[in-house]
Amino acid sequence: TSRLCRIAGSDSTMGGPAADASPTCRRARLRIVAVLLAAYPVLSSSGDAACDCLDWKQVYESGRSVCGEGLEFYEIVKPRTNVSLIEAAFLRLGVGEFLQHEFCTSFFQRMDNTHCVNVGQFPYGTSEWYGQQWCYVSAACTELNGGQPVADKESYPSVLHWLSHLPTKVFDPLARAILSRYTPSPLPRDLSWKLCTKGRDKRLREMAPLDVLGLAKRLDAIAGFVTKMAYQRLMPPNQTWDMVRDAVASGDIGSMPPALVQAIAGKEAIVIDVDPEGHTDQRIVRGTEVYELDKGCNQTGCHWPYRRGRDVGEL
């Protein structure tokens, strides 16, 4: 029957309209339409697969990128958006071992997921590209939303790995002397980085605070860093928790900074530092919810206990 309907519908000289009018043909055509409609989202999304965010951990472990080749260190190297492989691999030449651990080994390289993260740590409401979130994508992606291909790199002498345990004051001049006599080989890259889109990509910014804090705990990362890679901030030292605590406690919207008012109205999480230098305790406000993140250090290391606090207007 379905074959008869298709023939009838394909040639008006064979009585197509009359055949189309039969209930059997109508049902057959409706089934075909339903199948096509069900398949269409799959067909349409397959072309966008190249723009799906890549798993961070897999990108690094496969050697497609070294942590720092993208925007991992934009907060430190801004406004640069591209660093050499030697800079990315040996951050001791620039930012130091602690920041390498904070950014790369405890966070990015453990992120076995495709969540988008902040380009940098900027005030709430920053709408420029650097106030957005990003991820790695295939070089085949053509919709980078302002992103860029990861530039091809050059090799560096592997002996530097063996020397990297030396004190910085010894390693730096020795490494530069070795590099001055080394002829690098090209290392092509097949990645780009894109700015993520709300609704299409999995952005940390849309995750609930307890989910972000739980992710930090599972990664054994520095929680106070992870929250700032997820959410925008009130910027210390001009805006700290001490300066807004009373207004938050009483729910006095009129006494809050405009950025905090906008974040509460939009139910978007915002980080507020307790420490004027921005290194230790934080409060995270999302809508009327308040979360407390504290830093405590002892002989076993530093820990970041967190909990849901009292709501805005109830502190």
C-alpha cells in the first residue's frame, strides 16, 4: 500500500490526487512525515558536532594541547590570547609553580568533562568577549563566536623536563642557553577555542553553587579558584563581603551595589570575597540563596569547607 501511495503521489498523471485522498495513503504519508521530523534534529545537529566542546582532560592527555595554549592563563597573560608551547609547558619561566598547580594540574587537567569556564576573573556584568566562557573545539568548527584557532607550535628540547626540578634561578638561564642552540620542529595543532553559548553549551555559569563546589571537591581542586572560573564577581578590595553583609542580611536592595542587585534579580550566581586580597573565604549569592566557602589550612594542607547559609534577608 505504501508503495502505491508513493507512486500515486509522485506522478499526477497516474491519479495522484485521488490516491492521496484514501485514508490508507494519508496514514502512510503521516508516518513518513513523522519519521522525517524525528530524524531532522539529528540530521541538523550533526553538522554542528565539530563545534561541540571537547573533554578537557582528553585534550591534554592526547597531546592535542598543553594546558596554557588556549585561554587557561588569560587571567595572567591578558590581553594575549596565544602563548608559545615553551611558555605553556614551563610556566615556571613566568607565573610560577603554585599558579601552574592552581590553574592546570589541579583544575583543567582533571576536568573530565566538557563544561565551559570563564575566560578570566572579571566583574559581574562584563559583557565583552573576555567576560564570557570558553572551551576547546575541533579545528573544523566554523562558529567560534569570536574565538580563534589554536596556533601551530614548535617543539622544544626534552632535556628541559629533566632540568625542571632545579631552582628557578638556576633553571631559567640554563633553559634559555639550551633554547638558543636548539632548532625547533613544527607541531601542528588541530584545535580551536570558542566562546560558549547559553542553552547550547554546558557552562559552569549555569550550574548551581553546590554543584560547582561539589565538582571542585571531586577534582580535589582549589575551590576558591574553581568558583571564580565558574562565576563573575564583585571585585575586591573595593567591594567585599564586609561591605555588603548588612544589606544582604536585611534584604536592603537599595543599599547593595548595582552588580549585586542585577545578579540577585537575574538569579545568577556571583562571588563575593571576604578577603580584600581575594585569596581566602568567599560568599556566593544566587537569587536569595547565600553559600559560605571558607579556607582552612593545617598540617595536612588547605581545605575549603562549604555550606548553604541563611538566605538574603535572613542572615
